[in-house]
Amino acid sequence: MNAYEHLAESIAARGVDVAAVRQALKSQAIETPSWGYADSGTRFGVFKQPGAAMSIYEKIEDAAIVHQLTGVAPSMAVHVLWDFEFEGTPTPDELKPVIDYAASKNIRIGAINPNCFQAQEYKLGAIANPCPKIRQKAIQHMIDSIEIGKIVGSDILSLWFVDGTSYPGQDDFIARKRRVEETLQAVYAAMPPSMRMLIEYKLFEPAFYHTDIADWGAAFIFANKCGEQAQVLVDLGHHARGVNIEQIVAWLIDEGKLGGFHFNNARYADDDLTTGSVNPYEVFLIYNELVKAESLPNPPNIAYMVDQSHNEKLKIEAMIQTIVNIQTAYAKALCVDRKALAAAQAEGDIVGAENVLIRAFNTDVQPLLASVREEMDLEPCPLKAYRASGYQQKIEAERGFRESKGGLG
């Protein structure tokens, strides 16, 4: 009996349908971000890499190699001002070359991310700014982004704002809240029925006294004020230390308001580290809630997206590592003995319930993942395959070091 057969027997003994697990893993879809392939870093500096992508075409090319090797990264999120070289509302003819190139690389354009934070006018905020003209500029930019989404076939408008204040008395809390409501509702009204608005929150930074959309509760309120097509986007790095993210996930699922994730990992604040590099158990526990939701009569439509800054690791290697870590967390969550967990919870068996989760987390799912990849005609180890492909050497030789835009830094 080989390693996979032994693992499959062990999983089946827990009452888990191994065939269903394999199908779930093959159907998994994780969106990578265009800015993750470009030079990006912290507000203190950027360590540039040879071969880092600059144009949207190079970013698509890099996203394609990640999908080619992992089989589960079929789309790439775009950041409007970083990825498109035009002002205002684009025409289909202007976007056709990008659409065609992405299709030729077997990549779909995913979430559309407007940029409402880099313009000088946004010093006091974009959607909560006291000046109506500045708020209108932000609204128009988001409406232009909606048009991009309609043309490229994206169904997600992903919104993150830096709005807030850094000093007491700088502005009125309630006035700002109402401006945010009005602005988001104006943008929401411009969306087609096929599109969802995902509202992201962040505890702090760059505003340090208060942030207008600081937590999941604020994002939830604004999403409710907009309507059913508005949901909450959870970024794993945007919380205070010690916050129970898996509880937030469970509650948002129960309310029908969990729209998506920005996967990363954090040690101190919004570190944008490789997913699973700091707290893999937390990622597993989050996926435990997500897997449970997949069995609901009407499972939630959740967008799984990566949002990381690969400032020191090689861009593509870090992205592949991230995808593999997310796959691993998902596979382990699929191995949870749900009946045993429910029975232990019903009996108040605290240790027994916890041990059900620990057993699944400690399961070595690599033979399972390797077997699934081979069935998908992929190499069993994506990172090893990438290092053997020569792609990194190719882009370093062709692109070299360049001054580019495409990420924070």
C-alpha cells in the first residue's frame, strides 16, 4: 500500500468521501493579484527584483505560469490605475488586446480593484472626504471600473479605502459615516445585476486615529445599506492581534454576507506575508468553517483571492508557495470527521471536539494533493516544477531590473 492509498483509507475511516474530497480539490479556484507579480514593498522601501512584471501583459504571463503549474489559479485580479493606461471610461476596443491575451494564456480577468487612495486630492479621504467634488471623483473612478468589469467579464468590484483621520477632532465621525454610505450607494446603483461589490475593511493604516471602515461590523453595515449584491471582503492581515477570524467568517456566512477573502499572513499588523507562513492552524480553522458551509443547501459564493507583497521572496515562487499552502489548508479541512465533531460538541466533550480538528490538521495531505495533481496532468510538486522550468531565468534575462508601477511602495 503506497502513501496515498494509506491516507485514503485513513480518511475514509473518518466517514469522509474520498472521491468528493478529490473533486473539491480539483474544483478549487484561487485568484492571484496582478500587483503580486510587480515590484512592491513597504512604505520604507522596495527591493526590486530582476524579472518583476511591469505591464499587464507580463503580469498575465506570470499568472499563467502559476495556473499552469498549480491548476487552481485560473484568474488574475487587476488594479485599475496600475494596470490600464487610459483615463476615464474605456471602450471595448481599448480592452480587447488585454482580453485576447489573457484568453490565449488560459487566464481570466478577475476582480476589478479601483484606486481611491493615491491621488493627492485624497489626502483627507476619498469616499468620506468633506469636499463633494473629491467624493464625486472617487465615485466616477469606481463607475469607470465597473465599466471595465463589464467589458472584461468580471463580476466583482473589490473596494478598499484608506479613509480615516489621524488626529482627534480632525473630522466628525457620523458625518464621515454618512458620506461613505452615500458614496457606496451611488456606486452600487451603477453596478449590473451580475456584479457583486466586496467591501474590505482594515483596522488602521494609513489613518491612525480612526479608520472609516475599520472592521467587519462597519463593512457589514455599509454592505447592508447598499443591498444584496454588496458583501464583506475579509483580508487576513487587517485585524487586531488575537481577533478570532474564523468566528467572523462563520457569522458572515450565516448572514449571507461573506463575499470573499484576501489571503495572506501577518505577525504584527498588515504584514502581507505568505499565506500559512506564520499561523497555518488559523488558516486551517478558517477553512474548517468554509468547508462546513459548502454542505449547506445554498452554499455561499465566496471569492478566494491572494493579496500579498512579495518584497523579499521571488514573486512567482512566493505565489506558488501561497497557492500550495491554501490547497493544503483546504485539504486538511476536507478531512475533518464532521460526525465525530458534531457528536463531541453535542456532548460537551471539549477535548474530544478539539482533537477531531487537531487530527485533521496533523494529517499529511501531501500524498493526496500529489495524486490529485497527477490526475490533472500536473507535476506533483508545483514549486519544484517551477524551479526546473527555467521560467525565472528567462524573465530575469528578458526583463532585468526596471522602474515600474503596479504595487504599493
